[in-house]
Amino acid sequence: PAERPWFHSAVVYQIYPRSFQDSDGDGIGDLRGVINRLDHLATLGVDVVWLSPIYRSPQDDNGYDISDYQDIDPTFGTLADFDELVAKAHERGIRVVMDLVVNHTSDEHPWFVESRSSKDNPKRDWYWWQPPREGFEAGQPGAEPTNWHSFFSGSTWQLDEATGEYYLHLFSRKQPDLNWENPQVRQAVYAMMRWWLDRGVDGFRMDVINMISKELPLRDGEPIGDGPWGDGSPSYICGPRIHEFLQEMHREVFEGRGDALLTVGEMPAVTVEDAVLFTDPARHEVDMVFQFEHVGLDHGEHKWDRRPLQLVELKESLGRWQEGLAEVGWNSLYWNNHDQPRAVSRFGDDGEFRVESAKLLATVLHLHRGTPYVYQGEELGMTNVPFQDATAFRDIESVNYYEAATGQGLLVEEVLDALRLGSRDNARSPVQWDASPHAGFTTGVPWFPVHPNYPTVNAEHALADPDSVFHHYRRLIELRHADPVVAEGDFTMLLPDDPVVYAFTRSLEGTTLLVVANFGGTHHRVDGLPDAEEWAGAELVLGSYPESATAPGPTDGSIVLRPWEARILRRT
Ligand code: TEU
């Protein structure tokens, strides 16, 4: 097809407003802070900004618990600040995408306040209310309507004493799930979405959107380990009406608004086969999905049981996604977001080769076919947080896990080690802008301590250094904009069984790019590459090592990569 969607050559930047830039000294990032830093994004060259939630919220889950969908939380500013941010982003050619959190609301949302007020309230059916399990008294252990385990530990059911019934919350107790079976709920959500689009926003990142359709009746899941809880996910991951709901949303909200908007569905546990359906343009559901396979490869039984990443498995997974969405649909590409540990600490080497491995990870990701997402600080090579003890964690998932795990008798040091590797707080330390106190994030006391490495790892430093991680991201983004082979080219994985080298080609109309990357801290010769001789003399489009440091090539026509080196080569 001649007309390719604009987002094929676009790069999205995610802002977690709480930790981005404070403007008023209260220690929490805000919208005026974002406005003040728009030039950083313009310099980087990104096309879209996705803002994590800024709606009115009790902040139980840092804004993913919304009590008013049509207002800005005072912590972040006002609707006037928001309008100014959108206008100023648009002036720089940057679109603004909102986070849409509609699997659940806050328990302080007026809808839920009404719903819980009595069994016959007209909004009772807007959420999932159930009596205690048959044969059990309300509140008795085991009385929960199903055995489901919450993402944030414990049961997914909370007893409401007033009416003696339980409500469903897949996440925290303060995040009751909306009942999408009820058409009034759906219409209320669509009306709210239209209101934001009318205000000028350019689309939505849809939080856990593949969980909105639940399979009826809700039933027990397979037991998890030997504890009391079961896995409810077969009842709510890509439930029976999910495609119907997304198509209805498209008709009610997006139809007739043109092709300039962006929709991305966050979909834990989604398969490639599902993703083809979700992102087939002819089906009018979403433009792309966030899948989770590659960020689960270093998990064992569960996310707190970590094992080292096997490169062969990473290539198998990402390669299968590339192939699966080659003909129909579209991929999103990410290493990082506000829920994931920092990529350079997780998949690279955040010590000696921090800069090299951050650039390598960027090169590999941005040269895949799909829309790349950059999470704030990733472009600076920010690293995981050195947590001292349990009091250092702020995230509800980490705090609840610590309590649940130590309560079950796990050793404190073991639980802490798991949290150090896996906690979402790793991604939530403030962005490091410069070497001044609190890294220029705030003039007050930051809500989360700045990473101690800020005197060297910061934006001011990075901008002044042409060989920084930042400038490498900038060049990769520029390359995607300039070269259609990056946006549209076919993807072919090479050397799938090589445990150290990540290699692939991208081809379009007689141009082929080769990407070769050394996922290791020693020099490494690339063996077994098809057409190795031709590639040895090919043009270097972009490498992760400074040009001045280019090593003399070996004379036998092979490619030797330095520690954590990545190269993009071109043949026409
Ligand atoms: O996350 C959904 C999700 O399933 C996980 O990524 C989650 O972060 C957790 O780590 C599972 O162990 C989305 C948001 O991105 C997240 O910040 C919210 O907490 C969550 O939904 C609830 O709204």
C-alpha cells in the first residue's frame, strides 16, 4: 500500500510526570515542569509524548487510580496548564497522548461511591459486586467469590461491610474494576474520551485494556503454588467481548476523526495471534499493542523470581513478533516504562559499559520494525536504584509484596534482593537533569530520592558530549525519520542460536541494513554471518562507539565487535 501510517516512522517518549520535572518546589513533578522541558524532547526529536496519568487521583497507584477523569490532579497543575502544554507541544510538532485507565477507577470516584452505597443503587452494576462464596460468612477466610490473586498481592476481592458484598479489584483495593458488560459504563467512558480529543489530545495509551472483558460466570483459577490464591487470568485476559468492545470504542470515539491519532493498548499476556487481530487496520481496534513476552524472559515462576536473560530466547521471542506482524498489524517496541526495571541494568552492563550497552540496546530496539518507545531517563542511560532497605520502596506493588512475602516467612534479604531487581520503583527515581542539588529535578525535597549517580549521569552532561547515550538516541530517531528502510523494511533475524550476537537485516527496495550487536563485555568475532565478506566492507551508517575510536577491521573479512558494540551497516 502506498499510504503508510505516520506512526511507522514515529518515536514516542513516555513521561511519568511525578518524576519528570518539578516546577513549584513541592518535590513532585508537574505539568509546568513538563512545559519547561519541552526543548529537551524537541532536541531528542521525538514525535509523540505519552503522559502517564495526570487526572485527579488519590495517588494510591501514582495516578492509575482515577477519581475524576475530566480534571487534572492539583499535584500536577490545572486544565489551563494542560491546554498550554498541548499547545506548546504542538508548536514543536509533538503530539500528546494521554493514559486511559478504564479497566478500573479509584474507589473515591463518584461512580464507585454511589455504587457501594446500596445494593439497589442505579450504579451498583457499574462494578463487580458478588456475595460471599456459598457456605461461607462474609469476611471469613475463603469467602471471597473466587480465589483470584491480585497483581498487588492478596485477594482480588474486598468485602464492603455496608452491604456485605465483595467488589472485584485486579489491582489495589483502591482500584475497583468497572463492569464493561454494562452499556452505560461504556458510554460514559466513550463520552470522556471524546471530551479529551475535542480538547486537542492526539490519542490514548490504554491501560490493561485487554482485561476489560471478563468471562462469565467468574470462576476459580488454577492454584498458584501451595498458597490460598489462584490464577484468574483465563477469566479476564482477552475475554470473550474484548474485540467487540474495542470496535465499539473505535466507532463511538475515533471514527471520522482522521488518521492523525494514536492508540496503543497495553496488554499483559497477549499473544502474537491476538495482536494480529487487535492491530489489523481493517478491524478498527487499536494501532498497536504493548506485549509483555520479552520483559518476562528473565522471570522464573513469577516476577519476583528472577533469572538471567538468555539472548537466544530474547531473539526467538522478538523475532516471532516481528514475523507475526509482518503482513498485518504493527508492533510497538520498548525495553522500559514506569513498570519495568531500567534496561541498561537489566539487559546491559550498568557498570563499566553503561554507555556502550545503553547505546547497544537502543540500536537493537530502534532498528526493529515497529514504533519505538523511549521512557524518560532511558535516553540518559539511567540505571536501577541502589535501594538500601525496605523503607526505600514507594510503589504499592513493592510495598505489598514485601509485606506478603515476609509475612509468609521469606527471608528479608531474599525479598529485598528480588525487589532490587524487579521493583517498578527502579524506573521512578527523578530524571537527572544536571549536577545541581537533586539533579535539577526540584528545589524542594524530592518525593523519591534522586539516584546518587546524578553528578555524572545527567542531561546537561549528555547534551555536551557528542558521544553520549542521548545523542545516540537522537541519531537513531533521525535515522528512522530519514530512511524508509528503518520504518518499513522487511525484518530477517540472523544467527538465532548465537548466545552473544544479536544480528538481523532490514530490507526495502534494493537497500539492506545489517544490525550486529555484541551482548557481552569482551571482543567478539561474528561467526557464520551470511554474505560476511560483502558486509565487511559495507558503509557504517551508525555505530555505538565513537567514530574516532573505530577499530581497524580484521583482514580476513570478518566483523569483530568491541565490548557491547552495535553497528548498523548499509548495502545497496
Ligand atoms: O500495568 C499493568 C500490569 O499488568 C503490570 O505491568 C503491572 O505494572 C505489574 O507490574 C504487574 O506485576 C498497568 C500500569 O502500567 C501500572 O502502572 C498500573 O499499576 C496498573 O496497570 C494498574 O493500573
